[in-house]
Amino acid sequence: MEDRRPPRIAVVTMGQAPRPDVLGELRTILGDLSYTEFGVLDEVSQEQIARMVPRPGEPRFFTRLRDGSHVILEADAIATRIGALVERIDGQDFDLLILAMTGIRNRLATRTPLIHGQFAVEAWVAALTTGNSRIGTIFPLAGQGTLLSELGYGTVLQSSHATIGGSHATHLDDAIGRVAGADLIIMNSVGYTEEMAEQVARESGKPVVTACRIVASAARLRLAEIARRPLAAEAEAKTYTGTELLKRLLPAAEPLTQRESEVLVHALEGAANKYIGRSLGISHRTVEIHRSRAMVKLGATSVTELIWRALADQER
């Protein structure tokens, strides 16, 4: 049998490569694989970056440059460059593409299997929380934390104080105090390290997860799937839709209703309850009911568990 080569992974970050902070976190979970870094601003001059400073009230991102400094840039300019960069990388024979960033919600169509950082975080939170959860989010800039609160995951305690003084570590103590009443704390930027997460967990006494760890865990799931397939040269990479994943699951003890199936298809694709509700013309609370009933019928505790089941038998 022909030996498999190590998977080739493209890692896209919002600022400039190299990003030893992000790659270090990914290697902790994924191991020492073949990584190639791409920064959205790699080929952008300092003069161009200076012109990307947002005007008051404009959406913005906080990111790191090659020299270790941090900048705040206008969101639309970054989003446009991300789309162009991903399109270019998509044809370079990578096995997996990791969008190692949060805040970007662009739907990116790729031939290469893609881990979308923001959607991975949303799917992870949706799988582990209910409507009465209290989620603490620590994030770089004021205004960014409203995203999770709009997705119907429960009460969101927010702090944007862990940033603007020059690095993610600035004012971290103050941020901990603002979110310590949560059931779960999410450090919602890939620049937050496990060392920072350990500090937050120690001082808050609450479970803490970083965006980078969520993204890396999602990548590990996809790599496990890739490892069970033939090499790219032998077969075209396959990305499953929610409908395909649902068909691959063993029949439920009690058949799903049409609405339960519709909700679950969206959930398997990582959609949040509010998004599903808007798509189906129902309230996100009604989505929660259908989703809960479907999970009971399937005997599962999370969407992640269902995805594992669907991918467990490639011959099904």
C-alpha cells in the first residue's frame, strides 16, 4: 500500500505572516504537519495599511503585523482581500484550508476543504449551549462582541477591554472581572493564547476556551475524515452538505418530522438558531424546540456527535 504523505495545510491569518502565536496553538492540537502560512496583508505596504484605518463608526478588525505590532483596520477592506487570497490558495493542491480568524462571516466557496474560523466558533457554541446559558466573551474591539449575542445562544457578558493598549494581553484582568459571572468564557480571537486562557480560568474559576482551540479542534475532525479517504490524486475531496450528513446517519428510533429534519440540516452545516429561524420563517425559540426533539430521537447530545457518527463509516 502506498504511504500517505502528511496533509498539506494552508493557514490564512488576518494580518501578516508569520504568526508563531497562531501556528503554535494549532500545532498543539494538530501536531507537526506541513503548514504554509498566508497573511491577508503580506503583500500590502505600510503606506497602504495606513490608508486602511477605519473612520469613526465603521466596522473594524484588530490584527498583528509581521514585526509584532498591532493595528486596527477597516473591516470591508480586509474582507475583500480575504476573498481574493482564498481564491488564489484554493488552486494550490492543499488538503485543508484554515481561515484562522474570527469576525469574518463571508461565505467562501472552495474546492479545498475549508475550516472557517467564525463559523467554527458559532457551531461549537451552538452545540454546547442552550437558551438560558450565560456566555462570557472576551474580544479585541468594542462592537465585535455583539455578534454572538445576536445569534440566540443565551445571555452574553461582553468585554472589549482586553485589547487596545497594544496587545491582546492589555487590560485582561479587567476583562476577567466583567465576564466572571458567565457559565462559559470564550476568548474570541485567534490571538488569545492558551496561556491567557489558563489565566482567565484560574482567576474566574470558570471553563475557558479560545477561538484558536475551537478552530484547531474543527480542523482535527476534518483531517480525520481526510485520512480515511484516498489521496487527492486518487479522488476528489468531498465536502458534505447538511442533507448528505443527515442521510448518512442511522435511522432514528422515532422518525424525524419534516421540520425537525429541516432544522437539523441547517444545524449540521453550523448555522445558529436565529439564522435557521430566519431561513425557515420561524422563531429561534421554535428552532430550539425542534432541534432538541431531533437530538433526543437520535440519542445525541451535540451536533458534533452527529457529525462524527455520519463520518464514522465511509461506506454508508
